[in-house]
Amino acid sequence: MLTAVVLLCLVASCFGGRLPVRPRLDGRIVGGETVNISDYPYQLSLQYYGIHLCGASIISTTWALTAAHCVNGYYVSSLSLRAGSSDVGSGGSLHQADQVIAHPNFNYSTMDYDIALIRVSSAFSLSSNVRIIPLPSEGESVSTGTSAVVTGWGSTKENGPSVSVLQMVAVPVISNSQCNSDYIGVITDRMLCAGYTNGGKDACQRDSGGPLAANGKLIGVVSWGSCARSNVSGVYTRVASLRDWITSNSGV
């Protein structure tokens, strides 16, 4: 995430009537705990020349799902995915990116349609540490209050040092109407919000592109937010709103 949404600067007055650029969750779990990849075997590390860049999720043996802002501006040849390891820098298997498809409607200023597909050149070999996470159907709803799990690598506080071992935190889904109230009307139908009113638990920098899972399905992709601050939840790309796009481009 970038830093917090310049919460109201005050939305229009400081930006000539335009909304500020959304804070991106470039990735860290705040208020969570260390976990093993075997508990979240769909989790991937998206890497730029071997350095962790963002999270991603396994959605088939040859396709991964991440955030569009994670791949924006990068050559395909510079990207790879590490699967099957709790350690972001070693273990498991590395898979070179072969094709990247970002949603054509992705808007960096609004962070709408923040979703991208990555095809790997060598298939993921499924095991106890490498698993496909099912996707919701198009338009499938998730109830407010549902406990969802977000996972990823990085520091455990905003702007803190990174950690190398996989982290997780559980956060409740909140309604888009509540989220729109917190974020002054910038939440779209392609977004899903989750977090606590008092903050303290959230995704954060370099968790971007990683999974938000509930009821055994990938309901969200880490997109942007305020990094565990109070009254402003984490914002995720709502997978169910873009399910048909995923299928039409990957066959998944």
C-alpha cells in the first residue's frame, strides 16, 4: 500500500476536485502470526528478478491471480513465482512467468479493476504445499461479518522491516456501504473491504496481489488500504465481480 488515503485532504480540495491516488498494499501482514505454507498452499510469492514483489494465488496448474498494480510496468521476463515455501527467499519451486494479462480497465488512480493473471512456463506440481484455491462464481456474495484470512510476507507494522516467513491474519468482511462511508465514496462494485474498526489487523505493504480467502474460496485480492489504521479497512479486488473475465482469459 502506499501510505493512507490522504483521507480527506479533503478529498477534493487538495486535488483540484480529483481523488488522490489510492494507497497500495505493497505488502505486509499486521497483527497476525507466523504460519506454514501447508496451511495456505495456494499462496505464491511474485518475484522481480528473485526479489519478493507481491503475493499471488494458484488458481490452476498453469495460472496465478494477482493485482494489476503488481505487474504494471514490468517485463514478463523479469517476473517469476515461488510456490510451496513458507520462506519467501528459498525452498519450494520457482516458475518463470510466460504471459501476464492485466485487466484492460485497470485504473491506477482509482485502483478499480485491480486484477491480473499470470501464466507460468512450467506447471505447478500439486502437493501438500502447493494447491489450487477454488474461485467463487460470478456475482457470488459473501456475507458481512464473514471471517476471512489474508496471508503474505513482509513486516508486521507499517513501514517496518520485512520478515521472510509467511504471515496470516483473520479479518471480518464489512459492507461496501460502510467502507464507502469510511473512504468517502470511492469503493466500487469491483472492491471488497475487510478489517476492524479499531484497526490493528490488516494487510499492508507488499501483501498486494495476495489472497483473501473465506469459506474455502478466493474471495479477494489484496489491493489497497490504510495498513491497519482505525476506521479505514483493507480494500481487496472482489473476485466474484470479475470471475467471467478470469474465465474468458485463462479458461479457469
